[in-house]
Amino acid sequence: MTSAPDQAERRGETDRTRRWTQVTYWPLTVAALVFLVTYTVHVIGNVSGLAAIVTSAAIAIIWIMFIVDYVVRLSLSHPRSVWARTHKFDLAIALIPALRPIRLLGAFTRLASLTRTAGSSIRARLLIYGGGSALLLVWYVALFVLQVERNAPDATITSFGNAIWWAFCTVTTVGYGDYVPVTVVGRVAAVGLMAGGVVLVGLIVATISSWVLERATRGHADAIPASRADVQALTDALDRAEKRVSADEALPTDNAR
């Protein structure tokens, strides 16, 4: 089985890259939370004047922080082309503000001791990322659509209550039609919400189905599929046992000599 350091090296990560990531992980996670709160206040409060300057400045500073983090990690990596190729999502987080709070989901999986087995650990992570990403998607698209729609002619999405209701109806493909975006930008955001909702809802359903299957097969060990880690652990154990048997068989010959 490939060790974690070997995997990191193949991804272009160095000791300096890993140290930098460890030092900046929690500050950037807090910054992601501040970004989410600030953007929410900026849109829902429909701020103006000094308040708009403060919130806009905070959003811009956090944006720069994530870009600087990406550039520093890229400069510390080796080879840089490999690191850039294997860290495309990090580039997306640096460039697209809406993706930054996803770091909060990663922090939650680090803090929570949710599982006992490898299979349930994977399902817990998928459920956290799937459910959390769905909620963040709904929240962000609702804010964004409210921001671009509230002052448009004939707009129906003019309050955050209307926006969040519309977003939940859209992501679940219910589509009551009582609130609809009227601007081109708002409709593009709606298409993205529908596409993302289908993927994330499918992920959540699949994760829950896997959990139900595990519960249903308890007491029937022969019906539980083995993971790759289980197979590797069994293979390693057989190799060690074979080496011990070979060593034991060689002992009488050595004594006879």
C-alpha cells in the first residue's frame, strides 16, 4: 500500500508545502466563514455607503488571501506543473468566492469522530460534503440571484425569503413557478443550481442507500463487501505469516549444521 508521503510526492507536494498548509489551514477556514457571513450581510442588508465599503473591502481582502495562499503553495511545490495539475480544485477555490466555504465542511470532518470503519468513514464524509455543499449551493445562489434580481423590472425575487424559497424549490426540481428569475444572469444561475442540485441530491441518496444496506446486512458478514483497504490488510497479514513459516522451517537446518 502506498504511504501518505509517497502520495504527496506524486502530487508535487514538498515538506515546505505541507508545513505551509498546516499553518494556514485554520486561518483560511476562519476566513472562509467570515467571507460567508460578510457576503450574506452585504446582500441581505442591501448595504450602502460606509457599510458597503467595509463589506466589499473584507470580501476583497479574503479573496486576495486565498489567491496568495495558492501562489505560495505553487511556488513551494516541486515539480510545479504536477502540483498545478493535481490541485485544480484549489485553483477554483482561489478564483471563485462561492467555493471557499467548502473548507468549512473539510474542517468539520476533521473535528468530528463520526465513524468506526473505513466504509462508514467514507459515507460520513460523503454525507457531510454532499449535504453541506447542497445547503451552501442553495444559500449562495439565493443570495446571488437576490442581488441581481431585486432591482430588475417585473422582478418577483425581491426579498431573501423569496430567494431562499425559490432556491429550495429549484434545487429539488419542484419548481412551483411562483417566483422566477427575469434577468439573464439570474436564469444562468438557476441552470447552475438545477444541475448542481441533481448531482448533490443523487450523491446524498446514494450515501444513505449505502448506509441502509450496511444496516440490513448486519449479522450477515458474507454479504458485506470488502474494501480495498481490507483486501490489502489481509494480503499483508498473509505475507507476514508466510515469512514466519519460512523462518521457522529454516531453524532446524541451521541447528543441524
